[in-house]
Amino acid sequence: MENAPREAFVEAHPVESASAMAGPLLLRTDDLCDGPDPIPNPGPWLISAIAAEARIMTPAGPCPAGRLVPGDSVQTLDHGPCRLLWCGRRTITAAQVAARREVGAISVPAHAFSGGSPRRALRLSPRAGVLMLPDGAPRNGVLVPARDLLGHAGIAPAQAATVTYVQLLLERHAIFAADGLLVESFHPGWLGEGPTDSRLRAEVLEVLPELEHGLDLYGREVRLRAERAR
């Protein structure tokens, strides 16, 4: 199994950037779920999410996901710079992760894939879509959930530790680099799957009120998914 980065995109800016890494991550106080109770149920907030410390490629260089705010631009693989419309955050405590492992992060070691990505250890939500090029896949690759990569190249459940998940809703569904690993942005079509997270849905509809008439109005997904491709 091999990932499919485009060298010109991955190498467009150096990942190390003192200015981008300076200062604390910006988190809202209501992002934190205190204590082991209540334990959040898996839902749309676990889809296409990355840890706040992951460095996202922007036109100005890498920036931690937790410091991005609506209006910022993210450098994408297919569409160039795309504006960030909404940034969702959900902090899960170590106690919550220990009590419900399925909400814990997936740890991807540094240089797990060809091309040396990710450039440092990276934490993803179990349902973060990673761009891959497995045998028989379309030439532009497919999106594979991080949880389906467990056991490959040292990818394993992260230790029970507090994690802040960040979801990036761009003006269109896209692929971007998180520490050099190509992952997908959040697609609001996931809001119609399973139990509805009312907080997440309300925040997205505040930004894109037209989606109240149909989540498909956001547009098509940027890639096929491995489950569907099979």
C-alpha cells in the first residue's frame, strides 16, 4: 500500500517554521469535555478530524490545525488555496479515551509512507480519510479511514491521552497536507449519517444555511472511498 503525494505540492514549503509553531494553540473553553462522564458517543465529530498539533500546509507555510480560524486559506492538492469556512474542535480527555477507546486517536509514525510522510508522528481521528494508492485503485487514489490502516507501517491506536480533534470545512471538499500526509477536509454530507451531533450540525448550518435544503448542495466528494471502490 502506498500513499500518493505530488512532490511539487508536498515540497512547496518547508514544514519547519518557527513563526507558525510559536505560541499556544487557540482553543475555546467550551471545547473541553471535563472528566470521564459523560463519555461522548462516536459521531460526525470523529469524521475527517486531525489532532490540533498537526501542521497544515497553507499558502504562507505550515500552521498547527488548532490555530487556523475561518477566513484562513489552506493549500489543497487539486484546487490550490481554499478558504476555511468553519473549524470544528472537540477535546476528549485521557479518561474519556481510556473508558471508550473508539473515540481515541490513531497514531501514524513519522515516515510511515513512501516519500517520508508524515514528516513527524501524527494523530488522526479513526475516521480521518487518508489519500492512498492501493493496488487496483483509480490513478488519483482513494480515501481510506485511518482505522483501516491499523497494523500497517507501525500505525496503531494512540496512547490514552487528551486529544483535541479539529475538523476543517473548506469552500469545497479537498485534499490537504497534514505534516506532509495527504488527508481530506470535512464534508458536511456526513451530518446525515447515524446519530446527529446537534452542536456540530448547528455550527455548519450557520455557515452554510443553504444545506438545510439538502446536504448534497455542498458538492461532490473529491475522491472515491476505499469502501465504495471495493
